[in-house]
Amino acid sequence: MPHQLLWLIFLLPLFSFIIISFVLRPFCNDKPQLGGYTTIAAIGGSFVISVFALFAVMANSGHALPVPDIEWVLIEGGVSIHLGLLVDPLTAVMLIVVTVVSLMVQIYSQGYMHGDAGYHRYFAFMSLFTASMLGLVLADNLVFMFVFWEGVGLCSYLLIGFWFHKPSAANAAKKAFIVTRLGDFGFLAGILALYFNTGTFDIAMLHELAVTGAISGTILTWVAIGVFSGAVGKSAQFPLHVWLPDAMEGPTPVSALIHAATMVAAGVFLVARTFPLFEHSMEAMTTVAIIGGFTAIFAASIGLVMTDIKRVLAYSTISQLGYMMLGLGTGGVAIGIFHLFNHAFFKALLFLGAGSVNHATGTFDMRQMGGLRKVMPWTYATFVIASLSLAGVWPLAGFWSKDEILASSLASQPILFYLALITVFMTAFYMFRAIFMTFGGEYRGGAPEAHGHPHESPPVMVVPMVILAVLAVVSGFWNVNGQFSAFMGHGAGHGPGFFAVLTHPLPLLSLVVAILGIVLAYAMYSAKWLSAERIRGMFGPIHTVLAHKYWFDELYEDVFVRKSMINGFFAGLQQFDTNVVDGTVNGVADGTIAGGRALRQIQTGQLQLYGLFIGIGILAIMLSVLFFG
Amino acid sequence: MLVGLEHYLILSTVLFAIGLYGALSKRNAIIILMSIEIMLVAVSIALVAFSRYIVPLALTGQVFVIFIMVVAAAEAAVGLAIIIAIYRGYETIDATKINLMKW
Amino acid sequence: MGLAIAFWILAIVSVAAALAVVLLRDIFRAALALILCFLTIAGLYVTLSADFLAAVQVLIYVGAIAILIILAIMLTREVQRGGLTNKLQIPVLVVVVLLLGALIYTMVSTPWAVSTAMPLVPTTPVLAGKLFGEGGFILVVEMAAVLLLVAILGAIVLVREK
């Protein structure tokens, strides 16, 4: 396929952004639906090309497609940066994920955002985001990728703070940007360190460089850690996880697209992309695995006690991203990316379902919902399918990828395996707790200002959910016999086989643990055999810790930001500015004035004094000539 | 004893020094002008002495002195005109009182 | 021999007259001392064989400039006091003495290339040739004429009644 089409993959949404911003919004503001159509057409086009690209890579037996690059920056005797595309199996998979989820979310948004005053702005930013994400995936060198990395972060800021007149949304957007910035700083440091040691930004060369030892031990580890810190920020791993729950202030389709399926997956993608760096540094791999594993259980534990349905899903996302990092750190690119692939579909679906519920009841607080399964059957059905997939119930998609991760973590870091297994239990529990609280029982009224009875969402919102539900079921089958691993270049496929759950102990164990979680949730929230309040009473202190999210927000905001930075460091800087900087400038001015005032005494207006000075001057010249020749 | 070049030069220097002292330290503007004339005369003597003792046949120094006299006359005329104009305006010819250019 | 005596007498009188100009309290007497100084200078020109110059010195300096100065003294009679000094007296004295010393030292220690040729007498024709003749200073003469014109005009403008 002609390589110019590959450039169109991310250029089409970019053009959509430009058209909406400069043509539709100023001139066609009375026809807001045009913005939606433009975006959907552009992303639809990208999706079609991505499918062709996938088949082309498959036909090329898993090697990257040749794409000639464009020279971008050429500084004499030094820096030369090219713009190019790298289309290998990893890219092809990510392209499918991003375009499919984005397309479904755009279609859904037409219903969800209907009537909103910022409709055009929303679709413009959505197009820009999709363009940046696709560019990030396609980029073939780290600088090009970093540009899109920042673009994705920018769009996240713009979309989280979409309803910017709400202070909570504006603060959440700022928080997201600043926290990911911390990670990006490490990422940039890693890129520069890599450049200074190897002279290249090119990703395709990373494998050779790491193998031939062009980058040596400690430098390699530090570069890998730097790159990983960028991933920690973007993928909301511990300790930079605090921004993602707050990011739920944005519109729900935004959460579905950005904070479930794509942008947060960019961190995982980055680690996969630069995997040669990690492969050759044991410390970096271990770091990735440990942070991933810890984050998984950490976030899942907080998700157990959340009452806002989007917060539950946010912590679930953080936890699942931890799983992906664990997979990357212990098993390799194929395992982590396969989980990313599956997770994108069912997590996006879960968010869209939450949005649908919000559309009907006007609230996100699960304590005010209930009984919705009777009035919103489609939403209920797709939500349950997605939850089962997330919990890892055979034979849905999540089972296959989660099983792989558990297997590889058992093989390399057994402690993490146990943590991961506990997380499976927690995941199943909190998802079904959410389901039973939201859809089970009787309707508890919804938001105080809601309009009476909830009803099913319009087809424009339901159809994308159904499509994603189908994908949530079947996407796992790609690796049933190991074709995905083979496609990603990781050895011959050693897939477990469709009925492996019956023959191998590990898949069976994970399935049982998941079902236990579902049963416990049922017991506490549906059949009410156990009282949730009594259990909360028994585990009082633990519940408090979890409900306060381990006090991390308070730690960051109060201790770090307010006390040390604002009152301490920044106040000190302000003193410095006032006294030293301003003092110097004013001092110079005052000194000049004083000097002038002193010097003007010479100007007496009497020529005889001036004549005397002339005489002194002549005398001085004469004496110097006489004495010094 | 024979009078040589140095004698004339030293005379010229002494006259010049006296003129300089008068020009810089006197209050009366007319005295200042007279001192300036003394300085000019002193220089003329030095020039004629050089001309006589070093190149007696060229007479260049004397030509120079003729022009110095021209300039001295013109300058005296203008200077006195200025002094009279100031006297008309300020009723004084005390040089220390004329200080409009003071800061 | 006679030349030496004439030189010394004239030199001492001229220095005394100059000092009188600067130090006398009565300004009119100072002007008269100035005339004496000019006359002795004319005598010194004669000892230097500059006869034409001596005549011109008397004509111009004594005959014109000194008269002009006395005219100005007459016009500003009420307010003058000669001999008063401003507050710069001491520094000026110091500078002048130092300058005097430096100049005398220079003059005495420089080996002048004194020639032994006899001076020309009379000098008038030679001067005329130098001023107005071939390869002479005719341009400077013209400029001097313009300068005098400008001075006359300037003096008239400065003192005319508005």
C-alpha cells in the first residue's frame, strides 16, 4: 500500500481539527452536528487505512512497512532529526485500538453532548486528540513521539477542563497537566541522555544499540528509568496516580476515550516501543514490574470503597494499567500489549455505560441509583458483559490476557503474582458491587434535580456500546492459540488453547478467584446475606484509609505544594525578587542620581574654573611627557 | 654676556605665566582681557626669537606674528563689545557674577 | 654688548609692567602699565632685528588695542575695581608656577639647532614677498581680511541699541 496513505492516518483527524476550528465554529455555529460528522468521517477514514495497514503488516510477515522519512531539523555538524513513520506490528495493533475506540466514542458523543454549548469545541479537541495519539503511535523517533506525547497531554488538559467554569474541573485539568509534567520531565531527560550517548533519536535503532552495548549498563538503566517515568506519569502509576480520579470531571466520553483506552495506554505503549532498553537492563525491568504490580493492588483497594461510579472505573483503570506494566516487566511486549488491546474495548464500554446511566439519572453517585436494569436493558447487558470481561471470566477477552500476565509474573516475580491474584479478587468484587448498586434493587431517586423516571439512552449512544461489547467478547480470541504473540514477534505462539481452563491449574485458579469476588459482591449488595455496614464497622480503620485514598492527595497538595513550595520556596523567591533584584535595579538608579548630583558641582558656570582645568590638563600632559618619555 | 635663544624663550615663558595667572584669577573682565593680550604678546616674542635664531633667512616666524596681531586685534574688539553688552545687561563686569551656566 | 644691555633692561621692564597689569588695584593704571609692556616688547623686536614688526606692534597694539581697552574702561567707570581676585587664586598660582617650571626646564634642556647666519635687515621687502608674492601666504591674508570683517560686524551687532 502506498506509504502516503499511512501519513493520512494521523493527518485526517488533524485536518478535521483545523476545519472545525477555523471554518465550522466561526461560520456554521448554528449547525453543530457538522462538527460531529466531520470528526466521525475523518476518524472513520483513519480506521479504514489502519485496517489496511494491519493486513499489510501481516502480509509482510510481521516486519515493519518501509516508509521513507522526511528531514526535519538539520544543524551543521550535529543534530539531524527526521520525521518518519514506523509501522510495525505494535503500531498496527495500537492503530486499530485507537481508531476503533475513538470512532465509537465520537458516535456516542453525538448523543451525550447533544445541546451542549461547546459542541464544536468538543469535537475539535477530540479530533486533535485522536490525531496526536495516532501520531504518537506512528512516530519513528523519540523527538517526534515526544511532540505528540505533549500534544496528547494538552488535549487531555483541554478536555478535562472542558466545562471550565466549574472550578473543580479547572483544578482537575491543572492537576492532570502538572502531575504528568513531572513524568514528562524524566522522559525528556531520558531522551536527551540517550541522544548524548548514542547520537540518535531513532527507535528502530534502539534494539541494535542496546544489543551491541553502545549504551552501557548504568546509562542504559537510567535512560530506561527516565523513559519509564514518563510512562508513570501518563499511565497514572504510583506515585503519579493522583490525577486520574480527578480527571473524571471531564465529560464521560472523554473519560472513555482518553482516560481508559488511549492516552493512559500511551505510557504502556511507550515502554513497549522502547522495550530493547528495558530488555537489556534487569533493574529497569524489575522496576517496571514492581511499580506495575504495586499499583494494581493499591488502586484496586481504593476502588473497593468508592461511591462514585466513575471513580470506581478510574481506579480500575489505574489498576489494570498496573497489570499491563506488570506484564511488560515480567513477560514482554506481547503480553502487556495484548492486555492493553482487550482492556481498551471493555473499559471504554464501561465508561460509556456509566455515561449512559448519568444521562438517565443525572448523577454519578451509585448510592442514588438502583433498579436500572429494568428500564435500561441494553446498557445493563453491555455493562455486565464488560464487567465479566474485566473480571477475567472465561471465555471473555479479559480472561486470556490476564491469565498470561499471571503466568509470566508467577514465573519471574512470585510475590507480585500473589499480589496480582488478590487484585483479581478485588477487581471482580468492586465491579460487581458497582453493578449491583447501580442496576440492582430498586431505584433510589437519582439526582435531586433529575427529571423523574430514567429511560434507555437513544440508539446513537447504544449502538457503539453494543459494538464494543461484541469486541469485548471476541478480542481475546486472537491469542487463543498464540497468534498474537507470534504476530508481535515473540517466539512461536504458545497459546493456552481454548479449553486450557480445564486442563491447567493456573487459569482455573484465577477463574475461581474471580468468581469468588463476584459471589461476595452478590452476597453483600444484592442478596444482602452479609450487611455492608457491619463489615464496614468491623474493618473501620482500613475503610477510612481506603476512603481517603491513603491520604495521597492531601500529602501532595498540602504538604508538598502548599507548605514547602508556596510558603517556603516560592515565598523565598519572592523575597529575593523584591529585595535583591529590584534592590539592584533601584540601587543602580539611585546611585546614578547621587553620582549625578555630586558631579554637577563642577558646573559652576565660571569660565575661569574651566580654564584652570585646561591648565591642569596641559600640565599633566607635559609632566607625563617629561617624566615618562 | 651673549644673549641667546634661551633668554628670549625664558622671557616669553615668564610673560606667558603672568598672563595666565591674570586670566584665571581676576574678577574684573577687562583685566582678564588685558592678561590675554599679554599672553599673545609673549607667544609672539617666542616665535620671532625662533625665527631669528634658527632660520634667520626664512622669516616665517615674523609672518606668523603678523597674523597673530590681526587675530589679537579682532579678538580684543569683539571681547570688549561683549563686556559692554554685559555691562548694559547686568550692571557689573565681575566675572564671578556671570554664572547663568551654573547647574 | 649693547644688545645684551638693551635686552636685559627691556626684559626686566616688560616683566615688571606685566606684573603691574595683573596686580594693580586701579584699573586705569593697569592699562597704562599694559601700554608700557607693549612698548618694551616693541623694543625687544628691534633687538631681534624684526624692524617692521616692531613698528607694527606699536601701531596695532598700542595704537589700537590699548586705546580700545581704555575706551572700555571709560565706559564702565563706576563699577570697576582692578586687583580683586576670585577664589581660585591659590590653585591657579600653583598651576602657573608648575607650568613655568616645566616649560623652563624643557627649554633649557633642549639642544636647539641655532644657526650662525646673520639676520636680514631690512625685513620689509622680504616680508612683503612672503605675504603677497609667489608661493606665499596670500590665502591666509585673505582669510585674515574676512576675519576682520566678521569681527567688525560682530562688535557692531553686540553693542547696538535694540
